Amino acid sequence: MGRVLSEAELAEAVARDRAAGRAIALANGCFDVLHTGHVRYLHGAAAEADRLIVAVNDDESVARLKGAGRPVMSAADRAEILAALGVVDYVVIFADANVERLLARLRPDVHCKGTDYTAETVPERAVVRAYGGRTAIVGDTKGHASRDLVKKIQRLGTSD
């Protein structure tokens, strides 16, 4: 089972793992309503390295990205659920508009993004390239979305 860590605790864990010769992958996202696409993305990311870090957007950044009524679950709840997945080693909540600062600090060997990106469209690719890391596109085709699940649940709630 993974652990939810502060950024400082995570930096220490990454340093220990590196000293032990382990490769590090980082995946990031909102993970507001966990679905099959997320699970497949995380399995793909975990296959890229020995340790998988999942960086989770905090509540304010999810609200900015997803709009009114989001997130559905708090960052603490989302982080705890992700840490319970067997493929996840570490979870950290971040408040930045993007994950660039965290990538530059932790310098994971691989930054994993979902198939809604290509290697050329990953916003953080320049940061990863600058420290010598690589970007991997992982998971299944983008056929799942939390917003679709939220809409379906809303429709079910109005059909009573």
C-alpha cells in the first residue's frame, strides 16, 4: 500500500529510492472520480519504473480546472484512495497550477501522461527534458472521463 506524503517527506523518500538504485516515475492529475481510465493510466505509469509517485491536484486547482461543483471528493480523500492502489508507492497533493515545479524538484526518471497527450503536447515536456528525464504516454485510449460519470450520477439523481 502506498503512502500519502508531504512534499518534503516525498523528496526524502525519492532520495532513498535513488540511493538504492530504483527508477522513479511520476503521474499526475485530478483523479476526482476514480474510473477505469485512471486505473489503466496508473498501471501503465507503474510499469515505467520501480516506484510510482502520483501527484494529485489540490481542491482549489481542481475547481479552477473543472469548474463549479468540483472536486466531488476532497484532495485528502482522493490521495487516500490512490495510495490504496497496489501500483502506487507515493501520493503527494500539490497546489501549483501545473506539476512543473514538483517535477523540477523531484526529477523523476519518467513523467507519465495519459493518451489524451502526445509526447509533443505534454505541457511539462521541456522541464523534464531539461533535467534529463523522459516522458511516457501510458494508459488506454481516452474513453473515460470523470465529468461523464458526474453527469450520469446527476441524471440518475433527477430521475427519482
